Amino acid sequence: MHTKLARRDNYGAHRDPKAIQYLVIHYTGGDGDTAEENAIYFSRDFTETSAHYFVDDNEVWQSVPDDFTAWHCGTKGTYYHPACRNRNSIGIELCSRRGPDGYYYTKSTRKQGIQLVQDLMKRYHIPIERVVRHYDVTHKCCPEPFVRDSYAWSRFRAELEGKEDEPLTIYHTLEEVPAWGTETVKFLLEKGYLAGDDEGDLDLEHYMLRTLVISYRAGSYQ
């Protein structure tokens, strides 16, 4: 682990570490950039954005201390996640590469990222349901590899739990949703918070359903 702090005007106020409840995954949008290069950039240039960690094939660089708020998942528009915000989350940027079909992460970067996320989950007692994509908070297409390919995101979360060999469970219709999730999905469909594709395929992965049900039962969508 290396440290190169961002410019002080690129991140927010001090916070109690007990406030940390979510881990938000991003991508840098680069093509072969490194964690060190990103850390240096945010330490030098005024961007009004920041992240706590940058991860590449070989290294992890911390740019904002955990007990300070990074500006990584805020929006001037609509929040689509009921609770995750800058003030209660840690932002993790995975360095990306670009191929003919879009951005991707190398196997080594994924491995480094998984190890970091697992360490943070343990340190702050964060369950898998609270490891989210930037997209889940604001609907920004970030991290692009995990927005374009929802199965890759599901596999990443399965690896965090050591379940990478287990088959993925995807619910395509309301009828396929288990009884414990039916009320939540019906509500979200009626409100327009959840919608399928042009053919009505929900493409709802099991981990995401669990997250939605917890939020619904907590009254976050009322």
C-alpha cells in the first residue's frame, strides 16, 4: 500500500470512521493507466473530485484517508440509491484498459481490487449488499466494465465472498422472483424504479435483489 494524498481542495471534511457503510467501485476510464499516475494527478491538479483508493495490476495507492469524505459518487441530479452517499462510503477506482468491445480490467487488477475490498469489508463490517457500483448510486455508466456486463459485476461480488465457482442466479420475470422478494419487486415495478428491457426481461441478479429487499424493508423507498 502506498500513499499520495490528493490536493486538500479535492476532497471533503473529516468524518467518524463509524460513518463508513458502503464501498463504491469505479473505473478510471484510462487505457493502461496506473494507480500511482492517478494518485499523482489528484495530488497536483484541482479537479473537485477524488477517490480513496486507486488499484492497478501491481499496486494500491491511497489518495484520500478513510476518515475523510472523498467526492466520488455525488450528483447534482437524481440519486437512485436510497442511502449510499459520499459522506458514508469509500470510493475505489480500478485502473482500466480499453479493448474493441469497451473497457475491461486485467485479471491482476481484479485480484488486487478484490483483496482491497475484502480488507475494507472486514475493517468496517460492511456486508456484500453494501458493495455497490457508482452506477447503482447515480446511474452514471461507471464502472463501465461492470455496467455493460452485469454478469461480470455479479462474478466480482461472488469472488468477494469466495463463491466464484457457484452458478449465478438471474431472475428474468416477476414470476421467477422468490417469495421473499416479490413484494419488493412489485412495488419497484409499479413506481418505475425497476424496469426490464424492451422485452420485459428484468435481468435481476440475486445479490441485487437482496440489496433491494433490504432497502425496501427499511423504508428507504417510501
